[in-house]
Amino acid sequence: MNKYERQSRFPADQSTLPDDIAEELSHLPSEVIELSDAPPLAPPAPLNPDEVRTIVISLMLTMFLAALDQTIVATALPTIGRQFHDVTNLSWVITAYLLASTAVAPVFGTLSDIYGRRVMIITSLSLFVVGSVLCAIAPSMTMLIIARGLQGLGGGGIMPVVQTVISDVVTPRERGRYQAYFSSVWMAGGILGPVVGGVFAEHLHWSMIFWINLPLAAAALALLLPKMSKIPVFHRKRKVDWLGGVLLMASAVVLMLVLTWGGTRLSWLSPTITAMIGASIALAGAFVWHARRADEPFLPLSLLGGSVVPFAMGAGGCALGAMVGLTVHLPLYYEVVYHLTASEAGLALIPLAAISTFGAAIAGRTMAKAKHYKRVAIVGTSVAAICAIGMAVTTLPLWGLLTLMSVFALGLGTTFPISVVSLQNAVARPQVGTVTGAMNFFRAMMASFTVAAFTTILLMTLGTDISLAGEHHAAAASTVSAIPMADMIHAFRYVFGAAAVLLTTASICMITMEERPLAGPAARPPAEMAE
């Protein structure tokens, strides 16, 4: 953008601008925002409430696609394995999507800051739809795995781009409320996925789990695209640092494979795992070395520093890691200790997934009203840590455990909107997509690390293979049923203790994080605002 264009975008009277934009302009040199003799460009008309609502609904539908596809495939895997006469590679149907979606999250976030949100939301949804079609018509297991990887490329771009578009549409003070809505969508997709996948595989055809994505994606685009031209534009075109992006993705893929295979498919001390850890460290080191020397690095390292971003990422990553780690492993505990069936154990996970959205909603409303908005997350994560300690030191009846788990989830959920909004509020508008993509990348890595860590804890304390993936399901299920209840209770004391450590770390991160004022309309006059 040349000097004339920069001058003509901003009116001289900044009092006519929204509070958050005026605040950003106040830090710029005066010569940048002075008007030239030429007439200024007319700013886009502000979005009215109906337009904001339409955009939010379309974004929620888009995110529902990504959330649904995380879990809908799992219950259809046995049917898919039987049709292709291949159970050896079944786990790759999940792994391929996970690897691709994690690796590209920071890529799509950065590219949305360079090429704009409209281009990247269309690109991510298109990749997702094309991958879904190829999955549905796949003639072999190999082609299905490749198609799942392509679908993962699109799915991995949806989350950061959606969160970035929301940051363009609503002010930081209002944004927490909308983040809570998206948390509920993610929860609904996670709960409905296994149910819908099982119904399709049993009563229709397993390919329906992929065909269903087409009408949902079409509906999302039909709602969103007509409104995209009215969304404020904050991206800045620049040269793309493709080498930095490739190094970051390669390091992430290798590390994800280590976390997926370590302790289950391969021993942590095996030569393969050791070599892969070394390769991931070398690639990460090469990325850092390159980022320090590039004029405009793919992911500026300075963006990850400061008094807000690293602590917001740490709090959100630890909270999500604890939630995902327990979600993966709690069915084992329910089946052995409380003698629940597999379906009953799945239902017993609902408090952990569902109640966390209420915590997110409480935090979102607090951000819109209170000056010291992070206090609710400090209290929430502290209460969740105490609940995890309680689950570690006592053996409760099922109703007691579910009650304590609900309180745990309520406290944990307060972290998500506050960490996301605080992080986005701390960087310049043209960098929101980059930092949002980096946040999603870090959260996914933390979730994978926590699952691997909890699995290792159980392997070490139980001394038996508790993997339930793919081809080992039948054998592992019989092995699990033979584990004494007392041994399982003892092993999970360490798992709950590890969850308590994660939530304590999240609380410390929230306490340490700088609490910057949020731009946007106050719900009450300043004199009456909650302290």
C-alpha cells in the first residue's frame, strides 16, 4: 500500500471511528493519518445486527463441519475396514486427518493476514469438500487415507480463519460471548459425531459420513459470501515466506507422529522414535534460525513474546490438553471401575464436554461487563485444579464423580474465550490471523502431547497395553476387562493428578498474563462497571 492509499483510508476526525480502531490509530505517527488533498475513500458501512447474526450463523455452521469430522469417522471404522478387507491401516484414517489439520493451522492463519479472510475461508472449505467427495468415492484404503489428508488440510484451516473473521466483525469486549457460542458448536459436533457416524454406517452406508459435508458447506457459503464484502479489511499483502512455513509444518508432522506412535505402536526408546524426535528438533531449530533472519518471516517469533500472547496460549493449551486427555481415557475408567458399557461410558463423558460450554458462556458475558475480566478464568482454573485433586485422592460413587467432573468442566471452560480474546486483543489487526493460527497449532500440539502423556502414565502404572486403536480393538478390549479395579483406580490417581498440574499451570498463566483493556462498547457506564 503506498503513502497516498494509507492516508486516504482514515478520516481526519477519529471520533467517528469505532473505539478499537481509533485506539490503534492513536499509536501511529501523525503523518500517516493526515489527509492528503485528495478526497478520502469511503469506509465500508458498519454491519448491522442482522448482518452480524447472519455471518455468525454461517461461521458456526462452518465450524460445525470441522468439529463433526473430528469424531464422526471413529464409529464407522469397523465397517470401513470390513469393506476394504484392511484393518491394519485403519488408524491412518484418523491419523492422516489429524496430522494435516494440525500442521496447516498456522499456515491458514498467516495466509489470511496476507490474502484476506474471504479467499482463505473459500479455500479451506473447498479443500474440505473436495476431500470429502474423494473419501466418499475412495476405491481402496490407500485412497481413503490420502483423501482424509486432503480433507484435513481444509479442516485445519477452518478453525483459525473462522476465529479471525469473528475478530474482524465484533469488538474484543463483545467477542467473548461469540467465542462461547463457538465452544457450544464444537461440543455439539463432538457429541453428535459418533452417534451420526454409527447410524450412517449401520443403517445407510459409511460414505454418507462424507457426503453430508456437501450440503452443510454449501449452506455455510451461501450465508457467508454475500456478507463478506462488508467485513472490514485488515490484511496486508506481502511476500510469503514459504520456506519458513514448510519447516514449521514438517517439524509439526514429525512431532505429531512421535506423539501418536510413542508408547503404543513403538516404544518411546526405540531407534525410530528417537530418530524422529531428533528430526523434529532439528526442523524446529531450522525454523527458528530462518525466522530470525528472514525479513518477513512466516511466523514472527516476536509475535509469540510479550506479556499476553505466551500466557494466553499456555492457559488455553493446558486447559484443552486436560480436557482432551481425560475425554480419551475416561471411558476406560468408567468401564473397569463402574462396569459401564461402551455406550454408557460415552454418555458419561457428556458432563465433561457439555458443562465446559457453560463455563465459556460465563466467561464471555463477564468480558462484556467487567473491567477485570480475567478473574473469572483464574477462579475457574483454580476450582478445576482442586476438583482434579479431589478425583485423584478419593474414590467416589459414579454420581459423585460426575458431579465433581461437571464442576471441573465448568471451571475449565472459562479459560477458552478469555485466552482467545486476550491474545487477539494484544496484537495489531494485520497479525490477528497469524497469532490465531499459531494458537490453534499450539493447542492441537498440547492436546496430542497430553493424550500421549496420559497413555504413558497408564502404561507405566498398569503394565499392560491399553490401546484401543483400529486393529487391536478386540484384543485390547479383553485385556482391559481383565484389569483389576483397584489397579485402575490407582493408575487414574496419577492421571487426575496430571490434570490437576495442567489446570494449576493454566491458572498461573492467567495470573501472570497482563490484563489489557478491551476495546468496544461497555455494557454499563464506567462508574458502575464491575471491578
